[in-house]
Amino acid sequence: MNRIISTAISIISILSGATAAGVSAAPAVEQWKIFELSFRQKAGQHPFDNIDSGCTFINGCDTVKVSAFYDGNDTYKIRFMPHKPGRWTYRTSGNSPKSNLRGSFDCLPASPGNHGPVKVDSLGFAYSDGTAYIPVGTTCYAWTHQPDSLIQLTLETLRNSCFNKIRMCIFPKSYDWNRNEPILYPFEGETGSWDFNRLNPAYFRNIEQCIASLDSLGIEADLIVYHPYDRWGFSKLDRETRDRYMQYVISRFSAFKNVWWSMANEYDFMEAYDTADWQHHLRFFAENDPYGHLRGIHNGVKLYDQNDPCVTHVSIQSSDMANAGNLRSQYHKPVIYDECRYEGNIPWVWGTLSAEEMVQKFWEGFTRGAFVGHGEVILTQPEVGPDRSDEILWWSKGGVLRGKSHDRIRYLKQILSDAPSARLNPVEGITGWQNYPTLGSGDDWYLIYFGRDIHCQLLLELPEDKAYRIELIDTWGMTSTMLDGTFSGHSLITLPQLPYMAAKLTAVPQ
């Protein structure tokens, strides 16, 4: 297994010790990392059914119940993510030989850089310790289903990128530029004769190793539970199989602090499931995930009803960034344009954005109070048709980034990170009736985006009782120029007659 994955897995295994005969566990674990109980017992014919073995963890008034899962080779595991330091006691229960096992471990305070899971914070996000989190995501649907060498290359690319969230499928994907077979399959058997009663632990072990590697890089894993791009029969599972699969995924993955749940990629293209099924899926995760990880559902054409109380944030496919404010007002939830089309040169319209257009969508989306996700589909041999090409495109298999937008996205991310407050909200009126999208931190800091419009002069309507320094930003050239003097009230500023300009206004301390 590759170097990054091996390093990340040691987070779980390095402290392993013995608590009882045949049972291993960690004597101490850091806050928001993984405490794991592992024990052996004869699995029998149906190891994924009727696992009535779980564990209750107690620290003072806090009680958390988690379920066991089968890891193959007559081995069962229980994973727990402690959310506060101190002594945790536990006891197992159920119908297994390891029922009524008791023990304890110490949870150590979180180390620097360990901020815990991401939660909703008003119309934005924050880590569990209160640290601001600005999602700047990308999409690599099938990167975990590729050979180890390509997984390693993808992780190295992510290590050097600005992205702190990645959308990725749990099930393998079948689509243009992704016709190869996955390295493993989620069920035992083969195409046409899958044993849906028997999940494949090795398949899910590979994914969790990738999740752990992402966590070591500070990247959130937005796990897509279902999707329509399938030639194996995994997009048409019956309710019993889906429940078994979802419980296994929750029991196995939810203790990783960087996990998000995306119920689907393009849920409305999955003809086998109806609205009641999607409501069931969302409720299943809300009721069975002991940590309450974020939950979204991504659309193709028809937006899912984001008023569903089990939906924590709006995950949308749309290139209409001007609608961000309406979505925020309608649903009162954070809005992420997880797919706004892709920088690329493929034959399909969704993958034909220029780098300038992709950067433009990021700036407009963020300054309207939403969050935007990146995608890239750049061919080196565009003359080869999609049904015959085996090129490795970032959006599907990962690998390397070839585009020009991601560096400019990094530049925007840094500007947002340097804002004086984590609570940034859209404001109106700073550019008068023209009302260019503007993000503000109270009245001490503003970020205005002018998009494709070209100005030589612009009137600003600033607070009369404050003076501002104004920095003009070339969002494509990634340069900035400070204007002379300070500005208050009704102010005329000069612009360089270029597209994709922005202005950052910072109040002068009084």
C-alpha cells in the first residue's frame, strides 16, 4: 500500500494494545480520532446480517452508542470517535461471545491542527472547536477505485493543492473516460451473480485508507452513497440490501472525523428510487450516524427539496451563481455549488469551461455568500472519442491537475482566509444601484467582484463614519494594487478597464 495511506492508517493502529483475551484496543486516543475495539469470533454464514453487537461509550453525562461491523477473516470491529477529553468507559452488548465486555481508555486533548468534524455554522461552516472552515472542494469520483500508483499520485496532487474537500463515490463508476474495471468490488461474486448478502471488507478497507489519507492532508471526504453511472447493478439495489450497505458504511466510516455524506450524485437520474427512497436514505443516516456528520443530496436537473430536515446543507449542480442569494434565503442553509460545470475541452457541454470562466464562477459564488466546487476534464488527445479514450481525467480518476483555474482558486481562498472575521455575509448597496456581489465582515471589510464588466471608474457608497483603504485585485493575474488615500461615503474610484477585477476594502482603525 502506498506511503501516504500507510502513514494515515497508523493513526488507528499505532496505539493498539490488549484489553482481554482475543480483544485489542488502544489504551489512549486523541480527541476526534479513532478508538477501535477488534475481536475475533466465528463469522458464520451471514456475518453482515443481524449484528446485534455494539458498544456504549460513557464520559460523564455523555453517552454514545455505536455498532460493530465485520472486517473479514472472522474479525469484528467497533470504532468510536470521542468528542471530548477525559476517561471514557465502555461496555459491549449483543448476542456475540464478546457481549458485556467492559473497559476504559483516556481521551487526550486535540493536538494543534486537529479541529474535529465540520459542522454547520449559521449559513456557513466551522470545525467542532469553532475554527472557521471555508469549503473549497474538487471532484474525483472514482479515484479510490484505481491502481495504487494512481491513488498515490492523486494524493500527492491534493497535498500540493488548495482543496480542502473532495467529492468521491463509494460505489465504482462507469462512464466515458472511466471504462476500466475497479480494483475491487463492494460485494462478493461477479457481475450478474453478486451475492448482495455479503459485502467485501477489502473494498471498504481500501476506501477507508483513502479517507484516512485525506484526513492527514486536512481534506474532507464528501462520500457519495449512490449514483446512476453503473454497469454492475449497484444503482438498483432492493431496500434490504441498501439498508445493510448503509449500516455497514456508517459503522465502518463514521468514526473518521473528515467524513461527509452525500446521498447521491444526480439523485434524479436514478430511476430505480423515488422520493420516498431518498427520504428514507437521509433519515437512515440521520438516525444511525452517532456523530451527525453533514448530509447533502446532489441533483442533476431537479433540485431535491432542501427543506428536508435531514439535509444539513444545499448541495447543488448549477452554473447560475446569481441564484445563490435566493437559495440561501429560501432554505436558510449553507449553499455549495458542488458542480458548476468543469474546466475542460471534452465534447460534452458540462466540461467546456475556460479557466477564466471557472475562476469567475468561484468569485461570483463566494461573493454572493455561497461556496463553489472545482472540477477539471482536460484532454491531451481530444481527437480520440470519449467511447474509445482511456485518458486519466482529474474529475474521474484523479492523477494530476492540468488546468489553470486551481491556482487562481488558491488565491481567492487565501483572500477569504485573511478576512478579519470568519463570519462573512453578502451585503448590498456598496456599489449603489449596480449592486455588484459583495461579501462583508460587518462594516470593517468588504470584497466586491465586478466579473466580466470593464470599468474605468466606479461610484461606491461607503459608510460616512469610517475611512477605507481600497486594494484593487486582478483575480486572473493574481496581483493587487493599493489605491492612494482613504475613502468614505460617496466615493469615485478608478479601475484599470480589465475584466475579472475585484476590490477589497479594509476599514482604517480609528
